[in-house]
Amino acid sequence: MESFTSKIDLAILEERAKWIWEQTLLVHKKAPGTRIASSLSPIEILICLFYGEILNFNPKVPFWEERDRFIISKAHGSIAMYPLLADLGFFDMKELENVCQEGTFLGSIPDPIIPGYETVNGSLGHGLGVGCGIALALKKQGKNSKVFVMVGDGELCEGSNWEAIMFAAHHRIDNLILVVDHNKTCMLGPCKQVIDYYPLSEKFAAFNWDVHEVDGHNIKELYTILLKYKNIEEDKPKVIIAHTVKGKGVAKLEKSPLSHIISLEPEEIDNLIQGDR
């Protein structure tokens, strides 16, 4: 693992994270209907997966048969994927100018028509179940591809997730890696005040998952555990609980329990990008 790690310059990943943060704000400036707070918390997760050589993918052939699958369950909170996918060559950077405009495939909620998105990403709580099915099918076919699923902690209130958690453990779906964007704030306020499922790590452990908690904004921590989970052979599903901050880098959003529904004004975004955080 150490020799592989040495091939990745973590400082470059940090720079990419900063650039994606800025570009995500610019997308929101063009399309204020996008959920900006939810889209800022998982940026480092996405950076490690796509720029850190964790995921196997081919931007010129999005449905390449040997690819790893990445299922984004919290679709509304993945607008950071727009500049990321464009930068990697899944589609032209010019498309970012047309977000939410007539004739574009980049809407306020991502659609699987977007190159780089695998599944329908609508109602919350379904991504993990879909990921379980895909991962089990790949195992039955003798494929080596891994399935990564990213969920928001708010959607863990949905019972469908816990059915999938039990299903994955029962069938020992060891090619499944779940990442929880644990920003602790859902649409209605603090998750703990809506449904208290804390401590989350103990819940997953009780269902026989391999569990690891990290600082979700620490590139080194994230990259290390993602790489480990990508490569280890263990007879159980794996979950990374990534502790993040909703609206990361924007004080106004970080402090608001209702940041999910807040849109930023154009001048606020300009000030943020110029360094007034």
C-alpha cells in the first residue's frame, strides 16, 4: 500500500479540492436553485475517489464494462460533480455555462443522462439498495470491480437504507464500500433532532460491517482508508463515516441549521472566491 500511496501527490489533491470548491460556487451563481451547502461537504471525498486513482473509470467510455461503480444517493448534494466530471473529460467544460438552462443535461438535481452518473438519483434512501444489487451481481459474475456508494446522513432516516445494510451484511457483499457524508445536518435541521441514530458507527458494527471514521475534509485520512478498503480482501461490506461540515468554507452556511435551503447571492460568491471566507 505504501508504494502505491507514494504515486499520489496529496498536495495536488488539495489544490484540486480548492478548485472544485470555487467552481461549485460558480455553478451555484449561475443556477441558484442548486443545493450549495449539501454540495460543499463531500468535495474532498469526491476528489480522493476521482483524482486519487481510487476509482477505475474511462471518461471517454462512461459505461466501460471494467469500471468501478460510483452510486451517488445524495444527488441534490453532488453539484460539485459537475466541474469535476467536466475537468476529467466526461463532457465539455462549456456545459458548465448552461446549468439549469433549457436544452442542457445539467439540472439542479443530477440525472443519469449526465456522463459519469450511474443511476437515477431522485428520492433519497435508494442509492445503497441499488449499490447492493449491482455489487452482488458483479460478484456473481466473477468481476473484480468495486461499488462505492455515497449517502448523506440525513437520508439514513429512511428505512430502505437499513434494509440494504442488513442485506449487504447477510450476503457478505465485500466489494461494496459505503461513504457516509456525515455533516450532521439535514433539510429540517440537526439530524439528531429529527431521528437520533447515534452513535452511527456502533449501528453499522452491530450489522457486521467493517467501520472506519475519518475527518471528511482531511485528504490524507480519506485517501488512506479509501485505498485500504479498495484493496483489502475481507468477507464483509465496508463503511467510511466521513465527518464533514455542511456548507464547508462558507461561514454563513456552516452556522445555519437550515443551510440546506439557503441560496447565496452573486456578490457573496464573488467575495468568497476572492478569499473573504
